[in-house]
Amino acid sequence: MGVRKRRRGVRTADLSEATASGAAASGAAGSSRAAGSAGATGPSGAGPSRGAGSATVAAALAGLLLSLGAVTGCDAASDGPDGSRRTAQSARPSPSPTPVWDRSPDSIAAVGDSITRGFDACGVLADCPEVSWATGTDASVRSLAVQLLGPAGAAERSWNFARSGATAGDLAGQMTRAAEKKPDLVTVLAGANDACRATAEQMTPVAEFRSSFEKALAALRRASPKSQVYVASVPDLKRLWSTGRGHPLGRQVWKLGVCASMLADAEDDGPEARQRRAAVRQRVVDYNAALKDVCARDRRCRYDGGAVFGFHFTREQLSRWDLFHPSRDGQQRLAEIAYRRVTAAEPPA
């Protein structure tokens, strides 16, 4: 700052000197012109013509303006960090680009499986979409749609195309139906049924799972290219087993074939059972990695960063009829996770 003040002082002195020099030069020029015009006096021979005086004033002004121009030119430019010269206008920051992700969408469509349909949250072996974490209207759940659109907006501008029992292979068809609504946001929660099979060997291969999700996104983009997509991770099925295994009713219901690849023989803790459960959990981890990777390639897609997978459902947050699907309380937790991710300024790391 001190150096800059000294420079301004020098420039002020230069201005005074330049003004004085200009005036002197103008005077000399005027004298010369006067002498040169002595023989060109008027008819009475009384003195020089008016042109000589005008030339003197013009020369003085020209010298002054040139000096001012030099000073102004110095002040209008500054040295850049690389030593280059830049003007004040070029130093102004460029306007920030408009963010691609809209944190307050005005309409929502949901695709996925029984979790998004609210299965077993209100009654035995029945869907209960009004408590869905994504598009439900139940006041106690406060679904993502209710939080973003309000109760009236959720009832009018949200649609649930999920289906109980659906796998990743069903997503493309659901996405096609959702795209017809041209929603601002589409939520995706699917994959549990790809891992929940009669045996671990029957689980959907990871490459097939990835391909199905890619096709689903492509179907959406063809019909509704500007729709945003929120992708929830697949829940940790092994953690669900750990939470419900000690409940007598849960164990009895699981014997009916609920997610047998993970929940069969719930009390068996032998090597084979542990290996089977570990294989199912790893498959879910791989599914989530595929969801994250495919979503990252779409600028309007946001993955939850593994939040649902990492959430520890308590017994109260699981259905009292099957201790596997989310209860109303569990649906509310999913809605909270989704709302935080959708409205965040930046996506999860």
C-alpha cells in the first residue's frame, strides 16, 4: 500500500511539471507565431491577427490533456499476479454459472420396490403408499414430497410408480411411466429384491444390475432430459437380520421365505450361514457401488452417499409384522435422509 501511495505522488508531480511545460511550450509557440505574423498585420498595422491567440490557447490545452491522459492511463490499469497489465474492467469477476441441481423441485415421481410402497407399514402383507418416504401424504411421516411441496402439493404433484417385489430390471418400465409426468425430481430406491432371493446363488449379478440401472436412466433421459434423480442406497440387509433375529415373531415370519438368502435359519451362526450372509452383504455393497458410479456420470443425478445403507434401523423403525420393511417411523427416517440430500448445497462426498 505504501509503494502505491508514493507512485501516486510522483504522478501528481509529473502532472504539475507537464502542465507547466505545456504552458511554457504553448507560450513559446505563441511568441513564434506572433513574430512570424508581424508582417501580416491588419490594414492599420496595429498587431497580430486573432488566429495567433487562438493557436496559443489550443496548444496549452493540448499539452494539459496529454498530461492528464498519461496519468489516467496509469490509474486505469494495474499489474496482474503474472506481471501482465489488466484494466479495471477485465479484473471484474465473471458471474457464477447457474447450478444444475435444483434444491427445491416442484414435482416428484418415485420408482422402486416395496419399501417405497410402504409395504407392511400399516397392515399385514399390504402396500400403504400414504406412508411412503418419497410421496406419502401421512402427516406423521412427513415424506420428501410433503417437505418439498407442502401437503397440497404432495397430493397434486407427486406420483408413486414403485411396485412391491420389483427388481432393478423393472426400473426402466417404471422410469418410462414416471417420465410421462415430466417431474422435476425422480426418487430411486431399488436393489433389495435383487439380493433377496431363495438362495445366495440366485442373486442378480452386479453387471446385470448396473446395466438395468443404466437403461432406466436412459429411458428417463429420452423422455424427460431435465428431470433430476435422487438415488437412495440399498439398505444393509445383514444389519436388518441382526436387528430382528432376536424377535420370536420376526423369526417365524422369516420362515415363510422373507429374503431367504439373508434371513433363512436366522439363529444359525455356523460357518456356512455366516459365509452366506457375508456374500449377500457384499453383493449389496457392490450394487451400491454401481449405483454411485452410474449416477456420477449423469450431471442431474445425486446419490445419497451410502446414507440409507449406513442407517441403523431400530426395532421400532421396522414393521411389527415382518421386522424387515420400514415401519411408519422407519419411513420417516428415510424421508429425513432424502430431504437432507436433495436440499444440500453440494452432493455427498
